[in-house]
Amino acid sequence: LRNQQKLTVNFNPETIELGPREEAGEEAPQAAEKEAFVAFCRIYSGRIEPGKQVFVLGPRHDPRTIATQEHTIHGVNVHVGKVALGPVYLMMGGDMDVVPSVAAGNICGIGGLQDLIQKSATISDTRYCPPFHGMSLWQTPVLRVAVEPKNPAEIPQLIMGMKLLNQSDPCVETTVLDTGELVLCTSGEVHLERCIEDLKTRFSKIDIKVSPPLVS
């Protein structure tokens, strides 16, 4: 890849505890917990650090179309985004330590990419970098259910929760049909139960109703 910085990125939600730590002889106030999405990535070349400006290349990005202006809307390529990297984390067992930079050959976490990546992407300091292919999974979603909030006024929260679930789980598919029905596709009964629980307690945080499952 010469001097290009190139990474593969996949999302994994992590809970980061923010707030003062308890010191000896003192009782610190209850630390607030904030759940954030952290991109799980491997660095193939270069070095990353918080604040670095990079291009986020979608799986369908083709560098050969840059000059021809294909895949553009109002002059903006829909498969290319530009962003300043958020915090960089080093995985240490079950913990994540914030670090000033990470070099090639390491696996790390990056914050601040949740608005630009759906499932996976490639990060580079040039738009002309060819993207890596997305992950190939042997599991395919076969169990489908329709979901809706018990309170109709909470539909926006459910839609946002399904978007977050779709980003965090590579084996799930979420769809909004033309009729407005919200559909969730999972790999099996246990996976479905886990996804519904995550929607209720982590992503949407509302009570929802689930239709009988259909096998597709």
C-alpha cells in the first residue's frame, strides 16, 4: 500500500465509564455511564491518532469512478466520507485504554465513526485507496419478525435503536418496509432473543411488541 494509511473497521459497542474514580478515604459520586460505539479495526500501514483527518471508504467505493463523478449526489460521492478521528483505544483484556496514537500491526478501537459506517469500511488518508471487502459470514438471517413500540409515539426511538443494533451486530438485518413496518431478521431463536433484549434495554430503551417469527 506504499505510504497509504489503510484500516479495516467493524463496529462493536462498548460501555465507557465516565466520571471521577473512588479514592481511598473518599466516596466519589456515582459515575455516569455512557454507552458509545467504538470501531474495532486493524491497522495495515501508517499511524492513527485522535483528530487526524481521514477518508472513510464504503465497501462499494471504486477509486476509478472519482474522476468520472459516478456515485455522486450534488457533487458528493455517497461512498466516501471525511472525518476527524475520535478517541483511540487499545484493547487490554476487558478494558479499553485511551492512547495518544497506534502504529501499524495493532488492533485498536476508534471513536466518532458511528455516523459514517453502517457495517464495515476502510479508512485511508487518500480517496484513491481501494477498499477492503466486507466480512464474509457463514451465518445468514433466516428468522424474521415485525417489531413496534407499545407506545406509538416512541417510533423514532425504535427506529434509532434498530439502526444502532444493525451497526453493532454483523449478523442482523433491519428493514423499514414501504408500509412503515419495522422488520428484524436474525440468525435464529437465541439470536432473536438477544436482539430483542438489546433493543429494549440498550438501544431503544422502550417497551416493544414482537410478531410471531417467520422462517425465510
